[in-house]
Amino acid sequence: MQILMAFLFGCTLTYLLTVISSSIRASAILEEACASFALLMIMAAETNAEQAEYLIANNDLTGKEAEQLRIKNSQAFEGYANRKIQIINNNIPTAHKNIIRFKNVDEMKLYVVELLRKQNRRR
């Protein structure tokens, strides 16, 4: 009977260690994916702003028109990015909600700044 109990205890312990190590690894992968997504969205925002500047320069827009285009372009991109962030937050399992560190574009920008600061401190 003791051998059977020891075997069951060993199997249970092994199962729990496997589950815990898998969830830790999944969390690390999800956090890396979150960081990659944030960096890609920031780069997309910069590219979007650059394209707006090319549009302004090529069409010789006045100062007021150019400013209106910049504002509308920024608002449209932020709306798009917020929708994408919301889709991600809706599809993340409840157990991993604490890994996603941003809920909108403004929080994402702060997250990227903090991420880059941490990377620069390591160097």
C-alpha cells in the first residue's frame, strides 16, 4: 500500500511540476509576444506619421490643413490600434490577463518606453 501511495504521490508531483513549468514558459512567450506587438505598433505609428508628412509635402498643404490632416491621421491610427489591442485583450485567457501591460495606445507607448529603458540598463 505504501508503494502505491508513493507512486501516486510521485505521479501527482510530476504532473504539477509539468503544469507549472509549462504555464511559466507560456507566460514568458506571451510577454515576449506582447512586447513585439507593442514595438510593431509603435513602428507602424511612425510610418503612418511619415506618410502623412509626405502627403502634406507633396500636396503643398497650408499650415492649418496640414495640422488638421495630422490630427485626423493620428486619431484614425489610434482608433485602429485601440481596436487591435481590444481584440488581443478579449482573446487572452483570464489566467494571463496580468501579462498584458497595456489596455490602450497611451499605455502601450508608456510600456514601450519602460521596455526600452530596461533593455538599455542591461547593456
